[in-house]
Amino acid sequence: MDITLDKKDDQLSAILTVNLTEADYAPTVESKLKEYSKKAQIKGFRPGKVPVTLVRKMYGKGILVEEINGLLSKSVDDYIKENNLKILGEPLPVPTDVDFDTQKDYSFQFELGLLPDFELPADQAVSVDRHKVELDENTLKETYEQLERQFGESIEPETAEATDYISGKLQKAGEEGDGRVVLLPLNKVKNGVDKFVGVKVGDSVTFDLKDAFDGDATAISNFSGMSKEEADTVEGEYTLSIEKIQRSTPAEFNQDLFDKVFGKDIVSSKEDFDEKVRTTVQENYDREADNLVNRQIIDKMLESTTIEVPKEFFKKWLVRANQGKLTPEQVEEHYEDYEKELKWSMIRNKVVEANDLKVSNEEIVDRTMQKILGQFNMEMTPELEESVRGFADNFLRQENGKNYVNEYEAILAEKVLENLRGKVVVNDNAITAEDFRNQNAG
């Protein structure tokens, strides 16, 4: 057997050629033919007495192809490992005409995509901004209004009043189509709310969308589902076809509400409730701000790290690896996203190797247990631990361990970002919750 690697000029792709002679495969093929002759059950012959020549005639080609394929797979894998080649995906076989009936020697070629070495940015060379979100009274007021509405009693009146919620389909006046499903809180309408007061299900209201929200692009975007850019330039009249009217009787702030929001007896006074609401809302904003920092870290690391990838091979491999789910045209259209994802995975792997990051089984189980408790809004107690651990173990075994792998990858990704966070400059910027929402809307 002879294996050669021919790198192309860019050093990012190569052709791996495997030359096989009869001596490489014949002994194993002969051995398997003899085994078949002992086990084969063919009419006219006693078990174990089938001539090898007959078995060769009937099964020889299949055994030969199977042996050569196995030999190829092992030799290619071994060559890649022994030569410490960092490859993208898997080797792609180069189509070739092979005559297994007459040939004794064979030559097979494989395309390889080679991943280059690269350096991560120096420590403190990358900087990101982190929002220090400060709760404002308007945000807290909206939170309490939402709680009153969410846990209050809801009815569907025949006609709308100025504090009701109207759901339906919105589209530009005169345009064809179904429109998009929207929910309109009438208390958010700045101008012309009278148009909606008194309407019934089945009615349609035509109104100036920009004027209704007094030109507030964020409010228009929140209501209509448009992007912030679209909402900023919206003009003309729109029609809302009314499908449902909802009215809520606000919930009272009593022990029943406290239990519904935070769990039984977690808080027992309005003062404790106010404090826990504030803490919970603050934690949510802090988490969102941290997520934005993580996205910035990924973007900045991609911008600051030079990685050349074998583009043409990568495109070809994406089509082959996705087996009919992706066309060459689709790969071309979204190639930039695929390349970013590949580069980030390379950066992530380098951080993992350089810092010896690991995820233990206990970490995976603990995280899953916390998720289960969170779904039921419960806190861990000694009595619950055994049953929750059982639920977690069962979940992690499902789908042939896919859930376990997903949790492992999620924890490892967090550790990578945590590690990088200690190596970048983080600039804190104070911002109100309302401005934070507006800035990240759309």
C-alpha cells in the first residue's frame, strides 16, 4: 500500500491518494472466502463442504468490495491521525471508474480540506461594552401592570373600551393578503383611540399607523412586528381586522397573587413582594445584558482572528454532509453564516485545548436538575432530590443520549465565553431599562 498527500498551492486543500496492490487485500479476502465456504448453505452441498471456487463465484466480488472499502477507511483515518492533519469535516472520495472484475491494483483519491493554525488575539486586545441596566419607575410600573393583567380575570366583551386589548390582522390599507397577526393595547394608542372604542369582532378599522403611536418607532415596532428600521419610515394608513377583544380585571396584590407569581409562601408581604419583583426584573435585565456581551465577544473574536478556510471544499462538503437538505445554491446564499460558524467552532476548540476546559458528568446532571425545578417553579429540598435526579437521568438518556450531548455542549460553550471574558476589556455603560429596551428593539 502506498499513500501520498498532494497539497494544493493554497495549502488549505489536498488530494490524498491511496494505491492498493493485490497483496494488500488478497490474504484477507481468501480468508473470508474460506469462512463463507464453511458456513454457506447451498442446495446440493453438505454444510461446510461448499467448494471455495463456488463461493468465490457467488460472493467473491461482494467480499472484495467490502474488504477494500474497510481497508481504505482504516488507512485514510490512520494516515490523518499519524500525520496529525487537522481536517474540515471528512475526506470526500473523488469519483473514479473501478472494475472489480478485472483489476488487481487500485488507486483511490480523496479530497481533504485542511484547517490552518492560527493565533488568538492577545489578552486585553479586544474590548466589548456591557450595559449596566438601572431600573426606572416606568419599567417597574409596566411590570406591575403586566402582573395585574396576567393574573387578573379576563373576559371577551362585545364592544371595545379604551383600556382593552384588540387582536387581529394588520395590513397596509388597500393591499391584498391576510396581513400579520397583532395585539393592540388601546392604552398605548396616543392619537385616535376613539376609532377603536365601540368596535366589535368582525369590524375593520383604518387608521394612520405612524400618527396612532405619535411617530414612536419602538412602539410601532412592538405592535406591528416590523423591524425598527421599517417602523422608523412607516407612512400611510393601515387596516386592522378585529378577531378578538380582551378585557382584564386587574389582580389584587394579596397572598394568592404572591403565591401564583413566586410559589407558595416564598413571600408573605407586599414589601417582600416588591423587593423580589425588583430583584427578579433586575436579574432578567442583567442576564440579557450578559447575553449581549457574549454575542459581542463572539463577533469581536471573529473580527480579530485571521483564519483562512478551504472555501470551495467547505461548500462541497456542506452539500454532501447534509444529504439533499442543502443545495449548492442555498450554500452559496448563506455561505458567510456557515463560515462564521466554522471559524467560531475553531476558536472555541482552541480555547478549550489551551485552557484544558472540561465538563463533568455531575455538572451536566446538576444543570438538568435545576432546569427541571425551574420549569415547575420549585426549589430543591432533600425530599425532592432523589426524584428530580431520576427525572434528569431519564431526560439525559433520551434520544440515544442526544440530550446529554446538548447539555455538555451548552456548558462547554459557557465555559469558553467565561474564559474569554477574563481576557477581554469590558467597559461598563450605565443605561436605564427603558433605554435598554428601546436600543435593542427590532
